Amino acid sequence: MPKIIRLCLIGALHVTCYLWLIPQVIMPRFGSTGSKAAVACVVTLSLVLVTLMFRKKKQPEKKTGR
């Protein structure tokens, strides 16, 4: 999947979480503690996805036939 599509999907995750999930679902039921936990989870997930996306893959070592 191209990197730009992944970045757009991560952005959509943040928009959904910050504009709907936290204010409408998490805040009324769990309060500020729940919203802090949700933000921490979303940020951690995004950092992992972006790190994995931009990490360079290791080249396999070529073995000589000797």
C-alpha cells in the first residue's frame, strides 16, 4: 500500500477518535481518565505505524559459494 494512503488512513483514525469517539463515547462514560488513555493508545498506535512504514528493510546478506 502506498505511504500516502497509509498516512491518510492514520489521519482518518485521528479525526474519528478526536471528533467522535472521545467526546461522544469515552468522555461521558469514563471521564478525563478514559480520554487520556484513549489519546495515549491512538498516539502510540500511530507512532508504531509510522515508524514501521518509514523503517528501512535490511538487505539479506549474499553468501559466497566457497
